[in-house]
Amino acid sequence: MTSPRGQVLEVPHGRLSFPQFMPDATRGFVRSLGSDDLVRCGVQAVVMNVFHMMQHPGSSVIEALGGLHNFSGWHGPIVTDSGGFQAYSVIRKDSKLGSIANKGIIFHPQNSSRRFLLTPEKSIRLQLKYGTDIAICLDECTHASDPFEAQRQSVVRTVNWAKKCRTEFDRTVKRRYISKEPRPLLFAVIQGGGSRDLRKECAEQLLEVGFDGFSYGGYPLDAKGKLLVDMIKYTRELVPAGFPMIALGVGEPSSVVHCVRMGYELFDSSLPTRDARQGRLYVFELGFFSQSESPEKVFSYLYARDKKHMRSKTSISTHCDCLTCSNYTLAYLHHLFNMRDALYFRLATIHNLRFMMLLMERLKGETR
């Protein structure tokens, strides 16, 4: 299957080349890094989240300060997640914290008396007010293990919400972006859990409505934490190659390689930055230079806490050109990690993000 791999996607605040990994700046920031750090790592875009931003600092604050770009100091493309997955996750853990109905999602933040209603229309209005480059339709997320009827209800609701998002998006864009090119883009989310029939039904109905791109919806991993390769691949095959697709929540390097080779173009996840903070660093395996390599052989983990690094004079990786590898030894990082110093979090996060950007460059080379 072909995909728009050589395509450059033009959005209001820049361009995205494919494939591209986008770190999660869920609450308006990538933990421990500033925008200049992200630029030096080669990051092209970040993902921020309506669910969190509407709570803190609040939509009125973001709008008063001129949108997310001005607020955060990040002036490249921003993809805004609708908040559906996060709200669903909160409610799944504790049903007392909210509920999902045809109208939208009601949720109560933990330890707060506030009540939020997130409808498809409100999600789109907020994303556009925030100054998003790519908005994502509100959807009802499910877990791959949920029963068939729950998956069916999710598809029906997701499609209905997507139609409302499309209407609200077109109405708002027509009013606010009359003379501006390029305009923001709108992506829909394909749900259906582990059912091929439901995935097909959802994709066909969303394609009929018409969107700029699509996303794989629902948990991308099974109960054992393994990538749902067959369903993810099948879902990509349901969408014509001319439409870019986001593999939402996919960030483990070998999983990214799998998905790129299936035809996915965009990825977002907090995993690489979270791994970095927890002391798990990514290192390229020497053999990863061709498509014949197994995705599992792309990289290995290096653990900053290991005592064997106590006197190491080497960097994390001789194949990485990041600020960390160019200036600091493993011995120093080991020391910073044990001291739990904030500098460790910054240096480790820079390395893992630069690794992901170098991985994207290598994967681009596979398709040229």
C-alpha cells in the first residue's frame, strides 16, 4: 500500500513532513523542556489536549493571551486532541467522575466541585479558539477488550459526533479564516475496537462525511501491552492513501516502525519523554538502516540508574548528535539521576526526543 510519504502538509503555523513523531505537550508543555529545546531536537509539531487545557489554565485565559502558540511560546504546528480519550480514561477508572451520553461527555475533575460538559461542538470551538493547526473530532473511545455492543455504540456515537464537529468546524472556519491560507485541518477518529466490521463501518461513514485526515482510535495495545498489528494495519487499509493518518498513542520506537511500514504518517505519545524521566534511554542498534531489519531490532534500552555507568566516560550513544550526547558522559547522567536533579530530566528528555527525530529521518529514507 502506498501513502503520501513524501508529502508535506501545510498548516497555518508551518509544515509537517511525513512520517513525523509529535511529542505530547498535553498540558501546554513538554515536561522539563522549553520551545528552544524542542526546536534543537528537530521537533516539527506538538500535541496539546482540550481536556486538560480547558481546566488549567482555562479557556478564557488561553484566549485572552492570544491562543496556545503565544501562551506556550511554541510557534510551530500544534495538533489539539479533542479530549475524548482523556475523559474516557478518567471515567473508566471511576464512574463517579463522569458519564458519556449522546450529547457529549460530562466530567468532574478529581478533588474539585466543578462540572464540565464537553460536546462535539464545544470541543471544536475551543480547539479553533486555541489556534490549533489540526483539530481532532470528539470521539467515544473504547478498550479493545470491551464487548461488541459497547464497540457498536461507540461507532454510532463517534460518527454522529464527527458530523457535528464537521458542521461546527466549517461554520467557524468560514467566519474566522475568510482570507487566511492555509486554514486549520480537521481529522476524524476511526473507532470499532477489535471488530473489522465495525472499523469498516466507521471508516466508510467518516469518509462519506469528508475530513482532511483520520486517526486510529482506541487503545493501540492489547492486554499484554503488545501492538494490535493486524487491526491497526487493517484500519489503515480502509482509508485511501491520499489521506494522512495519525496512530494516536503510538510512541514506542519499534511500534512506530511497524506503523510507518503500514502507511501511518503521524504519531503522538508521551512514552519517549516519560521513559526519559524514569531513566530509560533509547539507543540505536547498529544494524537499523534498511527495511529488512525487524522493528524489534531498531533500538535497545539503556538505564541511567545502572551502576555500571558510574565511571563511564562515553555518551549515551555515539550515533546521536543531541546536546546531551555531545556534551555529557553517562557517568554524569547516572549521578544526576541518582540525585534526582532537574537537569537530568532535561538532558534525558532531549536525548530521547532527538532519538525519535533521527528515527523519523531514517524511516523517510526507506521510502525515497
